[in-house]
Amino acid sequence: MCAARERRCVWRQRALLCCVLLAAWEVAWGQLRYSVPEELPKGSFVGDVAKDLALQLAALRDRGARVVSADRTQYFALHANSGHLVTAEKLDREQLCEGVQRCVLRCEVIVEGEMKFYGIEVEITDINDNAPSFREAEKELRMSEMTAPGSRFSLSKAHDPDVGVNSLQSYELSGDEHFSLSVQVGADGEKRPELVLAKALDREEAAFHELVLRAIDGGEPARTGTARIRVSVLDANDNAPVFSQAVYAVRVPEDVPVGSTLLTITATDVDDGLNADVKYSFKEISTKASKVLYLDPKTGSIRLLRSLDFEEGDSYEMEVHAHDTGELFDTATVSVSVTDVNDNAPEISVRSALSEISEDAPPGTVVALLHVQDRDSGTNGEVRCSIVESLPFQLERALDNYYSVVTSRELDREEVSEYNVTVWASDGGSPSLRSSAVLALRVLDVNDNAPVFAEARYSARLPENNAEGALVLTVRAWDADWGQNARVRYRLAEGRVRGAPLSSYVSVQAETGALYALRSFDYEEVREVGLWVRAEDGGAPALSSNVSVRLLIVDENDNAPQVLYPPAAAAAGAGWTGVELAPRSAEPGALVAKVVAVDADAGQNAWLSYELAKATEPGLFRVGLHSGEVRTARSPLARDAPRHSLVVVVKDQGRPALSATATLTVVLAESVAELLSELGSAAAPAEPGGSLTRWLVLAVAAVSCLFVAFLLLLLALRLRRWRRSQLLPPASGALRGVPASHFVGIDGVRAFLHSYSHEVSLTADSRKSQRRWAADSCCNTLPARPPPDKAAPLLGEDAAGARGAPPDALPVSQSLRTPRRPPSRRLPPFLLLAFPSVFSFPSRWSRMISPY
């Protein structure tokens, strides 16, 4: 006994070691196997997946894990917090694996963040939860009394969905001594009960026999099922129907139309009459087959009730009976084999996929995990997967029907920013069926492109004397990146212009790239400015590029010519510096002097031309247009003055042109002594000018005195009139009703002043000056005039007293006239412009006195 126990312990240890090694091997290859009994409630523990696969619970919680299965029904679930695999619903082994000895459910655990999956097999073990049952709880058998003892009659088999020990184990028969039970065991181990006639029947002795057939399984406790058998004893019918063959077999494709006749069974009975009328029926048929096949009891034809599906069932076997009216029968076997047709396209399931990927992801990065299956079998179920070769992705087979979509090369968002990756799956059928799945993938930008300027170099022309803040030009740069990485900002590189920082001359707008001038440029100081503009994007780290900008200052005509010779002192006439000597015997074209001038501008603005603007003796000298040389135009004559003043105008070619003048003094002399003598008498010609000035001053003073005297006279007359009006008696009204215009008063004075207009012409010689009085007044002229040869007083008291009229009633009958002076030369126009207030005094006087 002890040795036997030791051997048992050794065998148990070996078996346990083998199980442990097998489990370790399966874990190493990513496969787990668990076993649970059926009928467990939902949420029951199956296995510790996290422990068996050495997975971190934190990784499962953070990255996520889920359970998927090839079937559409999820039988298991994974608790992320504990890593336990539990049942997702109550499992019934008989429903899941009908007719299968070993029930195994397969699923996969997918870890999202790691792009890994693990296969799991869970075996559902059987429990004795089903009792054996008969298809017919009551069965009636008809036997002829002529039936010989020992005859066997097949009975309905009991069905037990359980397997193993829990399945059907034995049959028992109780009831009558005429019958016994015989159990036949087939090649597949199936037990078939048969009723054996142990003793000849006698209908007159007993017309019916009641039997009870009991089926018992091997569970603990054992479950049983019963069927009642009623045997009716008939009159003799000694010939039973006979099938033409013991086994009927047929192969049909799964796409055969519904209602088609698959085959026809036939049986013959040599009896005659009603005993030869044969009927057909199914004796043994599965529930699945009974839903698909129909047996015509009269003709024996087997027809199709619904569409066949090779994936649901590839064969159907059943037993058929042919019995006559005497209940004699024969049994045959019918086998229907279904051949596969390529009627299922491959199915692609995206187990896990990325929606975004960085463009700097290395080749071989997994972007999706796919599961591919085809429900067909054989060649029709062989699946081939492919991706368009032009895309930077490829398929890699992982395990069984799993594929990984990985990058085959580096990505470039600037070339393609989004991908729609189409994965095709095609089977090996003829014709081949195919299906597809589309993966949408967006490429994330990386700052891998520096800004690029629109031009290799920039240049601009800026006129000098520009306004501060003037726009010079705009530089443009583009960045092929996206978002913040493509945001370009501009700035100036460090530099100096004439010792000053470049930033004090120009600036660049950071957002637009507009280049502005911060100060006014002078072409004579700065003719060209070279600088660099840097464009920098907003990436981290930032990328940049530089471009050269050349700013050319354009000259403007802002500098007048500058006369170098003759010097300014000589031009002003100070001393005799710069006096040129020209012999009286000079020939035409003889060089007398040369005017030298320069212009600080450039180009056309600095092209100078010379012309003679003024000369004491026109026609004696000429100036070269471009050389500035003063030459004699003709030979000097004896009547020509010895001293000549020349004014030369120097002009540039700008627009508008600027000019300067140079004054030359040329003395016609044959010797230096004569030249010095002429220079010594240079002040003499100034005397006439001084005399003219004195006469002008005297003339202005005289006119002013006359104007003051006239005002005093008018004031005296006004005062006298007022005093006389105060001395007249109030009652005197002799002059009432006389119009005021008939007396000398303010209206008469106004008429006099309006008619007092004259024109004064002054010359350099005051004795030749002229004052021209205007003609008679227009509308304010007095009505009465004195005789031409008699002068009329302005205000004659004697005349008034002689006529007996008061002084203020004196009629205005005369107009004053001033005798004209002999004609003389007119005053130059510049004096009239210089003294407008003096030579237009009549109109001013009239405006001043008009209020009175």
C-alpha cells in the first residue's frame, strides 16, 4: 500500500511539473489557457491575466486594455484595476458547443498603448445540468402476432447534451415479460436501444403491452429520462418494406436554391393492398437538420427548407423509416454533405489604430493592428492582405490572422499632411472576393523647414531727402511648416553705417517684412546701404534664413552749383581782386577769363552750363556753354567803356534746374598802369546813383507834406462850419427845403476827393519827374464850373457874402484843377512797387474821409 501511494505521489508530481512547464511555455508564446465550469454567474473569476502575463496594473489602467473575440458576442471581460479575466455573461456549454466534445472559447487581450495582444483559450467544462431526454415521450409500436421471437425493434435514443461521464450511460426497460432490452454500441461509441421480442405475441391474449424505457446518465447524482412505449399487436403482415439501398449519400453546394429536391429515397413492399402502401418518415434527425430538410412521406423526396451555410454545418446525417400499413418497416441512412462556395468576403477588424503620427516617427512605427478572417474554408478561406505600394506603409504579419500596419520610411508633412490608408483583403476563391478597411492618419508637423525668401536678394532705389518713415520695400519669406512653426518674423542683422548703428537708419516690421527708412538720406553722404534681413519661424528650436538687401540712394537736384572762380569777394566788388584784363587790341575769341563752378550732385544734376546774363556792353563778350570760358565776341572799339561788369549764370541740368551767378569785372587796358588807373576811379560812377536817391527822398517828403496840409485844411473847414452853425438863430429857416447836394459840405469834399486822382512819374533826375492829373470826375463832379480862364477858390467867403448866402450854403460850382507840368520821363517801375502807399494816396484819403 505504501509503495502504491509513493508511486501515485511521484506520478502526480510529474503531471504537475508537466502542467507548470506547459503553462510557462504558453505564457512565453503569448497564450493563456484557463478552465472554468459552465453555468457560472456573470462576473465570475476566470484567471489572473495581469499576473500570468507579467503586466503592470498601472500600465493597464493608464494605457487601456480590452478583450476581443472573433465572434460578435463577448463572453469575457477584463478588469483593468485588478487584471482579472471574468465572465461577461452566464455560459451554457450545451448552447455554445453543441455536439463538441471539448468546448474551448478563444479571445485576445489587446493592450492599447503598447500595441500588443495576447491569445487566451478558456475551456468550458461540463457539469451534469441536463437529464437524458427522448424526442418522443410516448411511442406506439404495432407488431404483428406473427412476429417471431427474437425480433428486434429500434427504439428512440435518448439525448443528453452533457458530455463525458455526465452524458448518457445506460438504458433500462421495465414492464412486460414478452420484451427485453438490448443496447447496441456503435463504432462512434453511441448507444442505441433495441426492443427484443422475447416471447411470441398473441393478440387474443393481450392486444396491448405497456413498457417504460429509462435512460440514465453517469452524473452524481445521476439524472434519468423516461419514455412510454405502447405495443399494439396486429394481425399478420409478414412482409416489411425494403429500401433500395442501406445508405443514401449526396453532395450539394451550399448555394443550392431553397425548395430544391436533394435526393429521393425509395422502399418496396411485396405485400399487396394496403399492406403494400409505404410511408416515409425521419426516425433519427438532429434539430438543426430538421430545420433545413423536409421528407415527403408519400414520395420519399428530401427537399431544402432554407438556405444551406457551409460555415454553420457541412454535413447532415439522419435515419429514415419506410413502413407499411401493417407497421412493418425498414431503416436506411441518409447523408447530405455540403460543399463550400466562396460566398463570404474576408472580414477586416481594426483592433487598434492611431489617428495622428509625428512626421519624424522612425520607420517601423506601428500605426494600426488588424484582424483578418474569412468564414469560408479551404482555398476559399485563404486570405491575402495588401496596401498600395506608393504609400509609405507596409503590412507585417503578427500572429495567426493578425497584421500590423507599420511605416516603411520617414514621413514628410509638407508633401502629404493626411493619409487614407486602404488595406485590401482578398481570398483564394474563384472568383475572388475582397474587402477593405480605411485608416485615416494625420501627420503632425515638426519644425524641419527654415523660412525661404521669395527672392535670392533684394534691391531698392530710394530718392534722397526722403521723408522719415518712408516705405522702402517689403521682403517676403514662406515656411513650408504648419501652425506656429510656419509663423515668420523678420528682424535686421547687426550692422553699422558711417559709424552709426544700422537700426538708426532703417527698421523692418516684424510681422509683414516691410522695410522703412528712419531718417532722411543724403546722396552726398551715403550712396548705398547694404544690410541683411533675417526671417525666423516660431518653432522650438527656431529655424531662420537671411537675405541680402541693397538700398541705393538716388540723387536729387538739391545742391545749386558753387562758383569757385571768381571768388565771392571779387564778385561782391570788394577791392580789385578778380579783375580781368582784356587788351583793346584783342581779337574775337580771345580768352579773357574762365568761370569755374562745381555741383555736389551727381549725374545729370551735376551737368553745368554757362550763359551770359548781363553785360555792360552786350555783344562784346560771350561765355562758353559748357566750358565757362569768357571770350571776346568781337574786337573792342574805341567807344567801348574801359570797365565792364559781366554777370554769368551757372545752371545744372536738374528738374527743376538750380543756378548760381558769378560777377566778373573786365577792364580794357593795354598795360597794368592803365588798369590801376582805371581801378582808382572806380568810385566815380556811384555819384549819379546818390543824386537819384536824394531826389527820391525829397519827392516823397513833398508829397507827404502836401497830404498833411490838405488834411489840416479840411479839418479847419469842418470846424469853421460847426462854429457858424452854432451862431445862427434857431428860428432861421431860410435854407430849409434846399437840397443838401447844392451846398459845399461833406458831399462836395467827397466829390472833390473822388475827382482828385493823378499819376506821378519819377525819373533819376527829379527835375524831369512828371505828375499827371486825371480827367474830370465821373459822377460826383460839381454841376457848375468856372470859366476856364478864371480860377475858382475852394471855399470863397467873399463870393458867398456878396451873394448873401451863408458860408455852408455855398453851392459847389467849381472843381479844382492843378495845372499840368511839362512832360518828363516816367519813374522806373521798381519805385512804384517799393512805395505803393505814397503813389496811391488819393484812394486811401477817400476811404479815410468817407465816414464823414
